Amino acid sequence: MIDFNKKINYQRYASKQRQASDEYSVLRFFESDRGRILNSAAIRRLQQKTQVFPLERNSVVRTRLTHSMEVQQVGRYIVKEIVNRLSLSGKLKTFGLDKSVMSIESLVEMACLMHDIGNPPFGHFGEAAINQWFTARLGIDNDSSYPILNINETDKQSLKSLKLKIRQDLANFEGNAQAIRLVHTILRLNLTYSQIASILKYSKPAYWSDDIPDEFSYLMKKPGYYLSEESFINELSQQLDIQPFHRYPLTYIMEAADDISYCIADLEDAVEKKILTVQQLYHYLKEAWGPVKKGDLFDEVVNKPYDNLKKNEFEAIGIDQFFMYLRVNTIAKLVPHAAERFIENIETIYHGSFNHALLEDHEAEYKLLNIFKTVGFEHIFNHEMVENIELQGYRIITGLLDIYSPLLNMATDDFINLAKTSNHKNYPIETRLYHKLSAKHCVAYQQAIALLDKEHCSFKCWEFYYRCRLIQDYISGMTDHFAYDEYRKLMVTF
């Protein structure tokens, strides 16, 4: 039976159980989430992380924040479209949605606003730099960081297994998994279970090394959470009745809103950056679509605004209007399609087993979305200007990890003492590096260490794991320009 009321959980992990007396009382919990999110440092930091073009100073080109605001609007629109269609068909109450519409709208909006908060500087190239550095640092034959002690054979095998798991986890940094860590462990926003579940995009733990079952091939496409947050994810899944490797239903809406928003935004920013002319863009889009028929989706969405642009002889104001109508037309077509797909697959989406993106099908709407993405990949992301900046970003992240690596070379007890007293006379360089780390990241490390059994044979493994997380947390939390400035400053010092 489908009852979305059962998926609206306003309880919080670090708070006593509370009881809402009516619909508005429930909404107040999610309004509290909204306030916590909007006032968080993670959201403010998005304004200095660019969407496609790192280190961009042109304020017209999108930042992660402006992109997320656009995603927020589309997500809200999809919810309203779903609600309207279910209302017209008389099924709103049937699915337990009649008393939770405002709550769902708020949950989706805030999920859309948060969806990029875990992304490191320089986007996917930042992720690649972190993962390659830790893969090399924690090579399979490198046991120096956490030695196997003189223990019995059973514990020795268990420790070996744990080490492999930790290596896999640390070498699979992912922005979506970092978002979960950020809101729960680092910022400790104590959001409701439903709000956090809305940004849990993938269901694969970062340490996963087995084959992925076919029925979860999409849902487990990327890491969704780290070993450090696994116990919380288990609690969240229990609270929301989410089965292993399944997804929370509202996450599908957030993902669709992102897909609709970024594919158009990337094209517009490329023209603003003069990577493409609008004429070249139209040519590439038309080429990717194939034969155009009068009245088909391409004709309605792309041709009409382009014809108006030609009439205006490609004036600057006409280019702005071209993208406005391209965006308006795309949203007008794709949002209803996303809503219809949600309703058509509502049972598997409700249970979180729908193993596709919401817009992933064989219809013209998906084809349109795909040609936008294809043109972006083929003519924007591989442009020399973009690649040069990405390579700079790769070098900056790798260089920062090299600079902070002495902290990872310290013996366990020495680093714990440094973290406790903020000073170690035998490690002057390491002490100064530690002073540069963010206080909230250091607190997250100390809280994790405090929960460990210091007498257990696995203690050094776990301590080193959280120390690596501390470095990843700090560097991934930097903005593009801060990372650039920090690298230049420290490279002069070192």
C-alpha cells in the first residue's frame, strides 16, 4: 500500500521524539530545517564555487548557489505538477498526499538547494584529484600507516579486511556522499530524517567492492555515503522504511530538477564565456537531434526562439531572450513529463526501487535532455579553456594534499596529542599545518575518536581513517578561489 504520510518523518537523530498535533505542526519542523539550511555556512560557500568554469570572476556565469536556486524552482514546479495531476484524478488522498503537500514541497526545495553542497573545489576534477591522491597514498602494499600488531589470527584477518574497506572508502570521495557527511557529521544541522534522505542520491557505500546487482545498477552507480556515516544511514533507513540499496522517493524529484536545470545552464554559460556562438550552439543541437519535423519537440523548444533571434539579427538582447525562452520552453515540456513519469511509476518510486532517473526513458523529452548534455560534453567540457582550468584545479588539490600530508605521517599517539593540545614540540611543521585546519572539521575528528575503544586492535586503523577524513573534509570544503590562494601562499612557504 502506498501512503506517503509514512515517508514524512519529522523526527531528528539528535533530538527527543516529538509529536505533531496537526498538518501545520508537521510543517513547522520542515520550516525549521529550511532555516537551518539557509543559514548554514555550506550554502553560503556555494556562492564561491562555480558550476562549470572554476575561478570564474564574471558574475553572470553561474555559481553553485545560483544553479542550486534554479534547481530549487524546478523541483518546486515538479511537485506542484504531480499534486495537480493527482488532484484532478482524485488520487491525492489515495496515496496519502492530501495532508503533506506543503511539507513535500519544502523538502524537495531544500533538497534541491543542498544537492551540491558536498562538491569539492573544481567539481569533478577536484573529486578525481582527491581519489587519485588517496589511491596512491593508501596503495594495497602500503601497510605503514596502520600496522598489524601481534594479535591472534582471527583478529588479524578481521583487521586486514577492515584496512581494505577503509582504503576503498577513502579512495572513493564523492560529492553526494560528502553532502551527507557535511549536514550530519560536520555541521551537525540535525535535520529531519526526511530532509536528509532527500539528498541521499545513491545507495552504494563508498567502500563497496563487490559486483553491483543488476536491479540496483543505477541506484548504486556512485557512492552515496561513507563508512563514517554508515550507522546513521542505517538508522535513517529504519526510520523511513527504506530497504537496502533503495532510495527515498523525493530524491527522484530533486535529481530530475537538477537534470533539467544544469543542461541548459551549461550551454548558456558557454555562450556567455564565448566558448561557442549562439549560431554554433544551434548548429550542434540540430545536428545532435537529427531530422526536425514541424511541430516536434525540437521545433517547439529550440527552433521557435532561434527564429526570433534571427529576426532580431542576433542582437545581445535577443541572445538573452533566446536562452530565456529556450529555458522556459524546456521546463514547460520536461516538468510535466517528469511528473507523469513519477505518477506512472509511483509504486516503485514510493518503495525506492525504481532503478532509473525519472526522465530516463525513450520519449522525445529524454532525447531533448540528452542532446543538451551531448553538446555540452562534446563542445564545452573538452574545450581547451575549460580543460586548462581543470588541470590547474587538479594540480591545486593534489598540491594541497601533498602540503598537508605530513599530518598523515605522524604516529597515532603523536597526532592525537597534537589534536588535543593543538601543539607538539617535536612536530613544528605539523603543528602549524594543524592550526590551519577548520575548527569544525577538527571537532568532527575528535568526536569520532572519542567513541573508539582505544584498547581494541582496530583503534589505529580507525584513528587513521578519521584523520584522512579530516584532511578530505578540510580541502573539499574550500571554495575555488580559497583553494587557489591557499595553494599559492603555501607553495611559496614550502
